[in-house]
Amino acid sequence: SMTTAAESAPARTERGTVLVDLSLEISNGMPAHALFPSPIILPYVNHEQAKAAGLGTDDDPFTYAINYVSMLEHVGTHVDAPLHIGAGGAPIDQVPLDLFTGKAVCLDLRHIPDLGDIDVAELEEAEEKAGVKIDGHIVLLCSGFHARHWPNHEVVTMNPGLTTEASHWLADRSRVHGVEGPSTDKAGTKEFPNHRVCRDRGMIHYEWLVNLEQLVGKGEFQFTGYPLKWFGGTGSPVRAVAELAA
């Protein structure tokens, strides 16, 4: 099902900040990646079936529901572990937790077309417009791509990508970045420039973030996107959240 505007609207916390959910809902058969299968999410036991277990009491029966989930680690909003892109890289359970949270900024790159290149000039211009000098920030790249295409199939075949030079530019200033769509690299690439720079310079990145439009022009904010602690994992779905001053 499509996420409604109400569901994606920022939520005010008790401590007076605003939380923006940057995560795509994970659903059965959703588009995942041009090379990989979609997730399979099916009822394992529903409440009607659970009656047969005879749980609870005669006057207050207890039933339950459980879903079966089968999917790759790299589905929906997720983070790549170094192991995903390099044979000697750390698995997700060994990546330091402080990489998954910290000060962040969102760059407005919505003028970049489908299958376009995000190069150094675009990052420098967007950094200036954002009004935040990138210095250890988690850098989120708003391309407008998800809003343009979800849930149609071209969402896995048309995304723009970072160039080698832009990836090095990010590595000089940051250890973590994140994009909309299925990859930091342009759809159809064989070179995978961003993934190779991440491998060589020890960066990690998030893919398939959503709602980044809500962060454009907001300056600095806090980002959190913790992975599951999968032993030997090459990546993990995350619940990515931005926390903004109210």
C-alpha cells in the first residue's frame, strides 16, 4: 500500500523536536532492485488460525498473528556494510554504532535528471545553498527521484548516481552519505564508481531514503539509521529518522 501523507508527516516529540521518517515501508512484492528479487511477506499464522491452539482461557481466548518474511538485506531503506563491497570489509554487526547516527545535512539536487550524474560542482553548489559547511556530517542527497517514480518499475532502472570525483569529495568531508532510490550509483552502471570509492576510502552509505524533501533548507539536524545486528551481514534494513529542532 502507498504511504499516506499523514503517515509521512513529521511527528513532534515530547522533548520538543520534530521527527521525520525517512524510511520506506517494506511490503510484499515491492520493487527492490534491478538485479535482486522483491521481498516475500506472507501471513504465517493469523488470528483465526491461532484459535486451534486453544490458548488463553475459556472465557477469554487468546489468539495471535505472525508474518513470514523472506528478503535480501538490501531491500527498501537500508545501509551497506563494508563487506558488501569489499571481500575484507567488516560485516554489519562489526561496524561501529557511531557511524549510524550524528549531525547531518540534506543537499537539494532535485534538478539532477533521471540517469543523471551528481558531480563535484553540483555538490558544492548545493552545500552553499544549504548553508552548512560539511565537516563530518552525514550527507543526505535529495534528488526527488523517489517521489517522481514510486511505486513504478522505473524506480529501479532510472536513478541518478554519484561520480568518482563527487564520491571522493564526500570522502574528504564525511564518512557517511545517503540517497534516494536503489543505489548511490547510476542505474545500469558497470563501473560502480561510488561503491568503489566507498570501498577504498572506508565510507558507508544508505540507499532508498524517502521524504528528503522535508529536510531541504532545514540546515543541520540529527540523523539516525541503525541496522539490525545480523551476524556476518552485508547490510541491513534500517528505520532512518531525522530529528529537527522545532
